[in-house]
Amino acid sequence: MPTCPECENELDVDLDEVEEGDVVSCGECGTDYEVVGVEPLELARVDEELIEEDDLFAEEEEEE
């Protein structure tokens, strides 16, 4: 099972269920990671500013 690079807690990730682009969160420290590869599992830390910008962009698309 993968571990969180921030706090070394085990991440609750079902390796058979995740796909690239999914976001998983550490239950201990709350850090979000995007799945950037599945074989082998590769995670990239998600920047909070990027999440807010993505949410804003998605809202603008829905309005159109």
C-alpha cells in the first residue's frame, strides 16, 4: 500500500479501482494527490491553488 510522502501514513488507495486523473487524500494530514500513473502507481501532490482554479473553470463551463 502506498504511503503519504508528507506524514508517511498509509494511503487508502484501491490499486484495482484508481485511474489516471483521480485524486486521493491522506486521511491523516489531508494532503491531496493526483494519480498520474497506475502501473506502477505514481502520485503527484495537488496544489490548492490549482484545485480552486479548476473548480472556477468548471463552473464557467457549466454556465455556457
